[in-house]
Amino acid sequence: MASVRTVATTPYPDQRPGTSGLRKRVRVFLQPNYLENFVQAIFDAFPERRGGTLVLGGDGRHHNAEAIQVILRMAAANGFERVVVGRDGILSTPAASHLIRVRGAFGGIILSASHNPGGPEGDFGVKYNVGNGGPAPEAVTERIWAISRELREYRILEAEDLPLGRPGELRLGPMTVEVVDPVADYADLMERLFDFDRMRALFDSGLFRMRYDAMHAVTGPYAREILERRLGAPPGTVVNGEPLPDFGGGHPDPNLVHARALVEAMHGRDAPDFGAASDGDGDRNMILGRRFFVTPSDSLAVLAANAHRVPGYARGLAGVARSMPTSRALDRVAARLGIDCYETPTGWKFFGSLLDAGRITLCGEESFGTGSDHVREKDGLWAVLFWLNLLAVRREPVEAIVRAHWREHGRHYYQRHDYEGLDPDPAAALLEDLRRALPSLPGRRLGGLEVSAADDFAYTDPVSGERSERQGIRILFGEEARAVLRLSGTGTAGATLRLYLERYEPDPARHGLDPGEVLAPLAAAVDAIAGLRARLGRERPDVVT
Ligand code: G16
């Protein structure tokens, strides 16, 4: 009979979850009891967990397999009755969210550092999702952090590793471990939302080619099942489809910089019609047409404007939401549709209450995240299938669809500039000084535009009443332009300062300009106020997306 061991431990001071769970270098997680402490803090935050079901899985990165075994043994020692775990410990983030919901689980633990690199020198992470399938809200993550700082012991079952390679039920002490196919339920859900017959016909026509880059991360098996098997796309449509613990040495972040091979293929002589990619844990997406990049903000707006063409959303949208730094292209669509558009702080967790209350159907972020009320996480492959459904209905190139959208609604030129690996103190001081200067900005002319308002974004959740402050500095130039500055909450090395630039252009004759050129005066104006280059000692951003 397996016995429970109570192990004495010392707290770690640095286990405060960030924008999306606890993310650290693998070597940080390898410190004695580091993982165990955090998992025990999660469990202790929920005394009512006893007898409940936990969903468990991760993106397969380095340390995933070992951590899954530890968490299983700890769940058995902490009163869970059942753990539903993906085969080999694998689940994409959206698939985990779906499983939590369909199983009525108490919650779920997802092991991932999302788009951050993996491998022994890379990153690892632990996220806790609550019973609605979404990331734990801030009140919960703060409670977990408080418990972690006082933690003196954790409980674990003494037992051998379980074989997780085949679906079926296993026993672990008093607990049942149910190993499930990570793909099946999720693929069925996609089949209910989208018009698979029409999408199949698009591939069958022989007039359409697609390239999906799984970046050697978790979505490979999902994309192969859905695109190549259920929709009949030719084999080879999915590239880099084998999940690898180090993502093949790549940086599984689907953007113009890190998904370079896909971007080059989409600009090549024989480019496919549609290109897409997803990230480490499958919740991000990038959408490309032939020689054409769709910004995540535009993608969200286009999906909202076209939702009525897709079966799962044909009944109309209850409302929509975007994170504050995301461009305001979505707001224009919402105004046209006569529905509400909510502006939330960065972090998917802020959409959960709006989705649960039925106030919104679609939501998204500039950080390559788009989703809907089908789960409570952003969903990379879902966004790709939404686009594919749209292409199958409209039978027009991606670029034509986006340009038509701009003609109708105007174009929001948009860029995000990331300054990475900064010394945290000067970066924080820069924002602090800017915060102090905010009252003096309105009325000033900068880069040919007049500042209409400047503030530090604060949000009160309209459903829960929860208040979140200091969520990013906004410098507004009326409807015409906007600059936002904030520190990232997902980095693991130093600080990352993000500058988000947006400029609205209603005139279709001016929709073909280079975003970098359109936004350069705004970037220079921000530099003049905040002193980015001088104070950060950087000539230019490390990544522009
Ligand atoms: C996470 C969050 C997103 C957020 C993104 C960037 O995504 O879930 O809501 O927009 O990080 O956050 P930050 O700007 O603070 O780095 P993911 O895909 O990394 O889980």
C-alpha cells in the first residue's frame, strides 16, 4: 500500500505568478523542492479540492515528463479523487481548458512556459486553471503566492512512476489516473464549430495550398489530425509537426522574427495561399497570406466582422473584448455591429468573467492570442481554423479579405517594439518617471499630433468588481493615434519593456504604406518624452512585431 510522506521544506520568495503562471528557467525549477513547493501552495489555496478531479498536462518541453510524475503523486497525497492526464503528459493549453470544462473538473495544472524557448537551458512553467477552464484570476494567484512564502511542508505519495503512454485507467494509491488521448475531444469540438465539409472542399479543389508550422511544439499532433486527416489537406501541409523537448532548438513563438522559415516560405516564388503557426503550448497563432502578414489586432477584427459566416458563431456575437494594448480595430467592428467592446488589462485571465457571464463571444490580444467562448484560453489552432473556414466561404486571398476590411473600417497601423533583457531597475524607473509626467502631457504636440489624454490604465471587472491598477501607460492622441508602454509579465531574464504604437488611417489611398514608416514619428515622440534610447542604452528594439 503506497504511503503518504510529509516532507519538510523551506519557502522560496520568488514564486509569484506573472501574466500567465509561474515561469522560470528550467534550472530554477530544478532546485530542491521548488516545483513541489509551488504545487503544494496551489493545492493549499483550495481546501475544497478534496474528492475533486484535476486535469493535468503540458506542452512536452524539457522537464515535462518528470514534473508530471511528481504532480500525480502529490495530487494523490492531497485528496484528489481523479486526475485526467494527457497521454505522455501532453495537452495543449486550449485542449486542457476544454477538458476541465467537459469533465466538470475542479481545476487543472498546465506545464508550459508558452512561447519561451525550452531545453535544459530554456524555460519551464506551471499554470493553474480554475473550474471554468480559464487561468486563475489575480486574487487566486496572489493567494497562491502568499501561501508559497509561508510553506513549511508538502505531501507526496511514495510510488513508482506511472506508464502514461496508453489511454486507460490506472491506480495511484487512493486516486484514479485516467490517461486520455490529448487530441480527440478537442478535434471533435473544432468539428462542431466550423464547417468541415466546406473546408474539405477547399482542399479538394486543388486550387488552395496551406502551410502550418507547428514549430516542433505541442500542436503538431492536433494539426495533423485536424488538417491532414479530418480535412484532407495533403500530407506535408503541417511542417515541424513532431513535438520536441527543446522545440528543435527554436523559439516557439509564432511571430515575424521567430517563425522566420514560415515567413520566408510565404514570401517565396511558389508560396502557399495560407500560412499559419502556433506556439509552444498551442494557444497563440500567426496568420499569413501570400506575401502578407495579418497583425493579431487586425485578425481579431476580421474574425469578429465575419463571424456570422461560420457555423459556431452564426447566431451573432454577444459582445467582444480586447486587451488594452491591442489595436482599436476591433472597437470599430463592434460599433458597426452594435455590440459592446470591453477593454481589459493584458492577460487572458481578464476575459474569463466576461465569457462566463455571456457578455462576450470573441476576444483577443496583440500578443498573437485569439479565442472565444468555446474554451477559457486563447486558442491557436481554433483561430487558424476560423480563418480557413472564412477562406473556404469567401474564396478570396487572405490579403484581399484584409484590404476589403480596411476599406470598410479604416486601417489601424500597428507595431509592438520589445526591449528585452533590460536591467529591471532603470526600466522600472523610466516608467515611474513617465507616470509622474502624465498630467503634463495633455495638450502637448508630439510628432505632429496633439496629446488628448495620458493615464495609467486601471480596470474594474464589470462582473466581479475586482480592481487592477497600473496596467500600462497610455498616451492618447484622440482617435488618431496611441502609444502604450508597459513591462512584460512573462519574461524570465531581466525586464522586457513593451512599446505599442497605433495610428488610424481612414483613407484607402493610404492603406498601402509601410507600418514602420507610418509609426516612426510616433515612436520618436515617445522616445522624446520617455528617453527610451538614452535611458535603456539601446539604439533600437530587440524585436518588432
Ligand atoms: C501570456 C498571456 C497573454 C499576454 C501575453 C504577453 O501569453 O496569457 O494574455 O498577452 O502573455 O504578456 P506580457 O506582455 O505580460 O509578456 P502566453 O502565450 O505567453 O501564455
